[in-house]
Amino acid sequence: MSPVILWFRRDLRLSDNPALEAALRAGVPVVPVYILDETQAVRAPGAASLWWLDKSLASLQAALEGCGSRLVLRRGPADAVLKDLLAETGARAVYYNALFDPGLAARDQDLARGLKGQGIEVHRFNGGHLLPPDSVRTKVGGAFSVFTPFWRAARAQLTLPAAIPAPTALPAPEVWPRSETLADWKLHPTRPDWSAGFSGWSPGESQAQALLADFVDTRLARYSHDRDRPGVEGTSRLSAHLHFGEISPKACWRAAEGAGFRGAAPDTEVDKFLAELGWREFNAQIANRAGDLAQDNFDPRFDGFGWHEDAAGFEAWCRGQTGYPIVDAGMRQLWTTGWMHNRVRMICASFLTKHLLVDWRRGEQWFWDTLVDADHASNAGNWQWVAGTGADAAPYFRIFSPMAQGTRFDPDGTYIRRWVPELARLPGKLIHAPWLVPSDTLRAAGLRLGTDYPRPVVDHDTARHRALGAYGDLKSKT
């Protein structure tokens, strides 16, 4: 019997995988394949994402081998690779879950048309979202640009199907096509290997399931409060697992609702977590309709905005040397671990775009390269939201005070002391503004400002007034 091709993409799991389920229903051998497509039509993953992909593919390989199958690895343009595989295997059908990133969606449509023109069946499914990003529309058929009405409409039409269990076996072809190896791809960094701080991550489906179960059992009950406290383990930390499809958002939804049903978390906490899944959906539907969110302002009024070329400020921001402790803690956590707490992401993004007036695109690209969970729609959408250029970004002129944010969300300095150890001996709330600390207290803490820790790269009040002026100028012109 001719086999079918199962094309894995960002759905690196066996359970809750509609493309896999449909391929198995065909009742013929299944050839699972992952294609590393590095053509210009696809935004190249950042270095941290490649680190994760390496481990995630290894986990998927092991899971498939446990089902009597394999994962065929091929590098090259997806259309050419699939053409070769179809010829080598005699397969007459391709199954895959859809992606909606700019470039990918258009490439996939062209690819599907080409395959169908050759008599190949193409079966496409939604495996990465609660709802297809083009399915939630306003009453006049347009896209939502404000989250609350979007989420109300999405929840009204959302009906979750039953969970799809992982198969215990996959029928194998008589002859396997050639496969490259993960070692061939060299996704893990070398010379130097900068990933030592990534050791706290465990990519893969089984690890994602365990993390989700632990979250709903132990942290969901205080989610709305603890999720904003970077010094507390209060978030799900599932973002990278969701991005690579090691777990589905539908599985996250079912687990959270299940915790509510059995009394492990109040309904208000469950709803807050589900709304965070909703923001992922909201950004996806914006990105699906708004062109390249990583390059183009969603709000075209900002096309002429006067961003600054502040090379020294940008470098200090990247290195966690701005002199603002909560910002520096976040940027150092990002560089070391490939992840940053969500509240601190907003603080750091606000500092770059409002205090330094540096173009949000530069920050988005830095996060894209350094985050293990770098997702096009969420990363670009959230950067634009903070910068004021995006959807639902009112008031766009809001400017976070790093000192006030630090005092409110890291009141005892636990997070700062971990990531900015040179400030660890400063007492109490003084840690949030070391330039205001009396000299005798600095000496007692063994801290020399400008030597052990930098003075602020910009004065907060001066930067705030400058940013308000720039945003005021924009408003007066529109």
C-alpha cells in the first residue's frame, strides 16, 4: 500500500494532533517527516529557538520510535523536499497542521496548489490554535482590533472536541526513505556553547504535559496574583511548549477547566488563565490579516514617528546594564535562560521604546533571537502593544516607571537580587533605585555606583517628558 506523508511542523507531539489522527485513519503506512526550511519565505528562527528545536525533535524521535515508527529529517525548501519524498515513497497524500505566520501561510497555499495539481491529496488541519485565526470575525466580517470583544466572540463560538489520545503504534512503510540526523543540523550552539543557563528547560511532549499538570494543581489557584510577581513561581512557563506544539492550547484549556470543576482553582483564576490563551489567539488573528507584524506598524500613524538611534542605550539594554535594576534583571534572565517573566517583558519593552525611544523593531528582533518561546504573532504583537503602535494599545502613551513597577511587583527585591547580584546587599526597597541610596549605605553594601553597577543611562523624569512630547506630537498630527 502506498504510504502517506505526515508533515510535522510546530506540532511536535503525538497526542491531540488532528493531522496525525487523520493520517492514521487512512489505514496505510505513515511516513513522519520534519523539514528544516531555511528559504527566504520563512523567517529564520533565532538561536534560542534552534536550541529548543534540537531537543524537541529528539524527544519526538524517541516517542515515534516507541510506536514502531521514525522521524525522517530533511533540510531544504519544503516544496522540493516533499516532491522528493513523494517520489521516493510513492505516497499520494500529505497531512499537516496549518501555520499562519507571514510567508508560511502563502508558501503553504502555493505548495498545496502545486501538489493537488500533480494529483496529490492535501489534508490541512488546525492543530495549533483554539480556533482558526481567520474564523473569528466582527459582525461586518472584519478582524477585531480590541481584545475584549474578540475574546467574547471567540468564546461564544468555541466548542472543544474530545481529546485525541496519542497512538500506541504507527504503521511503518516497507522501506524507509533516507533521513539526515540532528547532529548534521548542528542546532545546538558550539564555539561557544552559550546555553548552560538553559539547563532548567526540558523540551518535549511528556515534559510539557507534566508541567501543565503541575501548574493546574499547584499554581493556578493564585494565578491572577502570582503571575505578575517575577520573584514567585506563579506562571505556567508553557509558552515555548505551546509555540513548538509539544502541547496544544486545547489541552491547556481542558486541564484548566478540569481544575475548576474539581475545586482545585476558583473560576476567576481559571478564566484569567484562559484569557491569556485568548491573547495568543488574538495576536494570531491580527498577524494573520495585518501583514508582517514584525516590520509594519499595525497603526500606520506611527510610520513617521521619530524613533532615536541610540546605539549605546540599546547595547546597555541588551546587556542588562541600564542602571535600572528591574530592567537589568529581566534582560539578564533572558540572556542566561532564554526566557523572561511576562510582567518584566512589558517593563523592559516599555523602557526601550519609551525611555530610550528606540524603535520597537530592534527590541522585537532581540527577543526573537534570544527567547526560546519566540512566536511571531505573540512577540511582534506584544512589542507593538507596549510601543503603542499595535492593536488594543490605548493609552499608547503609557510610560512605565521602572522603580514603581519594581516596588509593586518585586517588593522585597527577590527577583532583582537573583539576577543583579551586585545589588543583593542593598536593604529593602532601596534596591529599586540605587542611585538614590545614601553613600554610607552603598559603602556598607560594598557597592560603588559607576564601577560595580552602572548609573542610569537616562534620567527617568527627563525620559518620560521626552516620550510624552514625542507621543503628543504624533497625536497633534493625526
